[in-house]
Amino acid sequence: MPAMEELMRVFRDRADHVTPSGAPLVGTFGDGLPEALIRAAGARAVEVKAPPLADAASGPQVAAVTRVAEGFLDDFTARFLHRFAAGAFDSYAMIVFARDDVAGLTAYQYATELRRLGHVPPTGPRLHLWNLLHGQSEAIARFNATEAERLDAALTEATDAALSPDTLTEALSREAARAQALTRLEGHPDLFTLRNAGRWLEAEAHAALLDTVETVEEPQTGLRIGLIGTACDLPLLHDLARHFGRVTADLTPYGDPWPGQHLGQSETLLRDVAEVPLHIRANPPRRYGEALRAGLASCDLVIASPDHNDDSFGWDLPTLARDLAGQGTRFARLPLRPFRPDAAWIDTAHSRIEEALA
Amino acid sequence: MTMAAAATSYQRDWIKGLRAEITQGAPFAFVNADTPHEIFHFMDVPMVTNQWWSAVIAAKQQAPFYFDWMEDAGFHRHLPKYSSLPLMALLEGDAARQPWGGLPAPALLCARASSDEHARIFQLWSDETGAPLHLLSAPAVPDPAPDWWVQARSKWEDFYGTARLDLMVAEIEELIGAVEKMTGRTFDRDAFAAYMDRIDRQEKILDEVSQMIAEAPKVPVGIGEQMPNVMIPQWHRGSDWALQHVEAFRDEVAQRIRDGHAACPNERIRMMWIGAGLWFDTSFYKAFEESHGATFAWSMYLPFAADGYIREDHGDPLRALAARVSAMNEQLHQPPWVNAWMVEQAKRYRIDVALLLIPEHDRFSGYGSLFVKQALEAAGVTVIEVWSDMVDPRDWDREAVVAQVTEALDKLEERT
């Protein structure tokens, strides 16, 4: 299968694309956990937060989950819980939930509680909360080190393999190769999809596929567009933006930061990841705001898209709008985004961008 | 005057006094409810609690104005309201419109990153006022045992985890350094131990009161009176006034029980109100007394004063404080803690019906609600979901909620 087609298929099928063979599977819910740590423990990292695209139409609906899932529960969490309860991850050795992901803590708490109450079978993957804190203090670094030890112990128990500095260095070099392969494709109109397909591929397999994708650069004309907002696992905002110019900065959670934010040297990896400022839960928020503004500095148009369950991003929008207006940057606020937007939402979003440019 | 009226009056005078102090140059701190207030009290730094001030603004029926303004200012409608109402009052800018003339600019801000909005709301406070912000980290307890109210009073080191407590102690130490710098005073660790001991006494008195109300043949003090009697001393915990007040409150409750006084003389149904107060319509708590003999015996504020605050110091009061703070809010909202505690409390208070406040735009408070519902129903309690915000009345339809509760109470009476 040609690389492009394969990457598109992986992006579409997501965790359902991954079949157990060889290395134990370790699910990751949310960013904040470097995949290299899992690889270094002899396991394969598989993102479980974003469901397969077919899930929207034919995903499981488990009554035990429906009974406890409030209507305002984060959609990623709700869909994960239904899939978890239906056994989608039963072959996994472990699922690691990132506390710093907006939906991660709730997903972990609901999954563990469903299991404790006997509403889902006690079998299935070990569930682990990864409490990485973002910040630069020594106290935070010490806490993160103990979290790393706890993760290491849990991974060792779940996968029967121990992480070592050598295996971590090797895993990080594979991640660096993946990042390098992505660099070659900068400007590709499908970069969002090509990049995120790697969440369900091992780094070297992802890099190998990317290496055979032909470079297609979008014309370097038109408006330079920045995308900001809460997690959107579809190329929706890119598709919208394409009508108005080219995306030069996608600072959303499924945007440019991954996988680069998980790179580093083995000795300093966690500290490096903890200090990445472009993270909605970065501590303190001022660092996030500064990083966001720096990332948008060269944009002509910024498109903001919070989802309908947002309780983080919306706080920054009024001041950001004011700051961008002050520097002459156009700013389009899209209507609050449902999990799987329909044609009417897309039309309204399109109109909002047109209004911002009028 | 009842003790509830005395507490409210004290707090009103205190705020007025605070304004005068600040006008003369005294610094004050504006902080979230789940932060170590003890540091500010002990260092004689006046302190205003965000959620308390939010409740006051809502009780004065000013929330709709500010939330309409909030949307006009570009904040979207689904953002959490409880913790942001004071911020909106600040940003709107007309202090004279606010209760008691509003708050002056704080000298220091403190919040815990226990939910997504807190850090960002307080960052906006900091940007607007220039006050330095102290953000405390809030890593979650990875494997929480459900019975936190049993474990956490004494065995908190194991329960909350050494690494989490080390972190919290380090961040509190940093806060102490900032307060020392701000005040020019030194933090006296021996005296702090004595102060923490006074708080422990205060919370144990409230524990007694809770037990008295739970066991009384009829509820002697409804939750409308419980709340000011508990929360205002809590905002001043460890002070002479707070200790005297909770002692007097205990005595008043004991006297009422001896006198056979009942908040609802025809009490037939005991109810619990789960969630923060319905601050804009507190008279709702008495809406079913006459029609159904249904009285609210329980809200979280009184029992939480004991279960959430009593932490044996084991010779290290600062670490005990870290234990008190490190999961304060989480215990009230996250499974398995909240559902397990609600069942334990419902049994203790002999509850028949629970009204469960589900604030859909305040997701941190709303999460876990349906686990609570399921657990209480399994324990034989009738649960009524009340989909409303605690401070934003714009979508509150009292008539509809009264009809909903009436129907459930009618059915319950038919069955019994």
C-alpha cells in the first residue's frame, strides 16, 4: 500500500489499526508522557484518547457508562469510556492517563471507578495516572522524578521489561528520526493527518512511511494563519483555513507541538517536557500566554476554536483578541465546537472567518 | 439574634473594617477556598475567599448583570461561573456597584490548580491588579481509597502520598516566604503549631455539632442557618472570634435539641443538599417544609469542617496543613471520594431524599454527579437532579424545580 494511503488509513482507524503482536501495548490518554519512555520499557505506545473516525457512527454505547457520563463530560473521555467498557483495550498491558490533559484525569477516575464498582470487568489493562507537573521549580522537578519512578515500576510490572538509560537513549533517537522526517514535509497540505497518524505507529515505522511521501508544498502566498483552541483530532480547522490562506502555526493540542514536545536527552527528558510552555495546563498560565503570542507573532489571521466543554481556553480569548487587534492581526472566533461538527457548524465557522476578514 | 445572624453581621463589619485597614495601606490576600488560609490568618494578613465573595455577590442578586457583562466582554457562556463572578466584578470596574463597595486591589493572590479554570482566573486577577500570583500544584492521588474521611484524619501521610505532601510543603514554604516579605514579619513555627491546634479544636466542635444534628429526633437547625454558622468561622478559622462563635453555635444547637425545637415542626422527610449553596435563592431550602414536612438537614459545609479539616499534626503542623489542603476540593467532587462520602453522610443523617446540584458549566463541580446519584439510590435514597448553577440564576426556573421536587416527595409519601 502506498505510504500516503497507509498513513491516511492509520489516521482513520487509529487504535483499531493496532493489533497485538510482539511488544506489549500501552495506551496513552493525553499528551505529557513521552512515548520514548514506553518504548524504552519494551512496549509500544498507542494513543487511546482520539477514537477511530468510524466510532462517531458505529461506536459502542455501554449502558454502565451512559448511566454515569454527564452530558457535559468531555467527549474524548466519554468515547474512551464506552470503548474501554466494550473491551476495545482488553489486549493492552496498561493505559497511562496524563493528568495534564484536560480530559485525562476524568477519564482515569471514571474508568477506575467503573472497574471498582464492578460495572466493567476487572480484567483488562492496568490503569495508571501520570501526574507530570509543568513548571520550573526544584520541588516540581523532584515530584516529577518520583512520578517517573512510579511509572517505571508500573511499566516493568505490566510489560516484564525494565527501562534503562540505554534503551531510553535509543528510543529517543528513533523519536528524533521521526521528527526529522516530519520536518521534510513542512508545508504539506495534509501534514496534520500525516503527523498525527504517528500516534498509532511506532516511531521508526512512522518515519519510514513519511520518508516515502512526496513533498507537496502549498503556495507560499495568501494569509499566514495561526490556529489555536482546544483539542481537535480532525483536520477540520486546516480544511477551513485552506480557503483563506496557509496555516503557519497550529498551536492546538493535536497541532504542531507533538511529537516535538516529547523530545530531549535521556538525562533531562522529563525536565524538558515539564518546561514546555505551550501547554494549556502549563504552570503558571502566563508562560502559556507568552508562548502562544510568540507562536502567533508572524500570523496575519488567527482562528480560535474552543470546544463546547471548554473551561480553560476561553479565559484567554478576550485579552488575546485585544492584543492581536492591537498589532493588526485579524482574529476569528469560531462558535463553540461540537465533538464531530456538522455541515451547519462548518458553514457558520466559515462565515465567522469571512467576517473577521471583512 | 441567632448565631447565624451574628456570624453574618460579624463578616459584614469585618469587610468594612478591612476596607478601612487597606485604605491605610495594609495588604490583603485574595485566595481560593482550597488554599492554605492558615498561613494568611497566622501572619495577620487579611484575606478574602473567592468563593465566599462570589456567594455574596450572588446573594445580592447581582450575578445576572455580571454574567451578561462577561459574555459582552468576550468570555463564552459555558465557562465556569462560581469562581469567576468576583473576577467579572473586578473587570467590570465599578466597585460601587458591588456589595459593600467592593474589594480593593489585593496585594497577593493564591489558588490551587485543582481545576482547569482556577489558574487562569487568578492569572487574570494578577494581570488586572498587578498582584503576584502563587499557584499551588494539584497532582491527583493516583489510587484513592474511597473512605477518605476515615483515613485522612490521622493516616494522611500514606493516604495522600509522601511525594505529593513534600511538594505541597515546599510550595507552602514558598508562600510563607512571600508573606514574610510582604509583611516584614517572621513566620514563628512554634506559635504556628499552637494556632493549628486551635483550628483542630474549632473543627472538632463543629464535628460535635454535626453529630448532634444528625442524631437529633428532628433537625434543630436547617442548612440555611448552618451555612453562615460554619463557613464564616471557617473563613476566620483559628481566631478567637471563630472559636467563640462555634462554641456558641454548638450551645445554641444543644439548647434547641433540649427544648425540642425543630426547624420544621412537622418534619417527616429529611433531605440533603449536595453541592455548593444555591446562593441566589437560599429561601429555596425552606420551600418544602410546609407542604411536605421536608427539611434540609444536610449540606456539605458542616460535616466537611470536620472530615475535610481535622488532620492530626504528628509533630509537623505544616505537613498536616499540606495534608488538609492537598486534596481539599477533590474530596468533594471526585469519584470514588464524593460518592462514598455522600452515602456515609446520608446514612449518618438518616436522609430520605437528596437534591443533587449539577452545574453543567462548572464541570469540575459537576463531574462525578451521576456516580453520586447511583450510589445514593443503591443506598435507598431518592435522588433528584437539580440542573443549575450555584451563582448564576439566569437559567434557574424555581417553579419548575419546585414542581419536580414536589412530584418526587408526593411519590415518596405515597410509598410510606
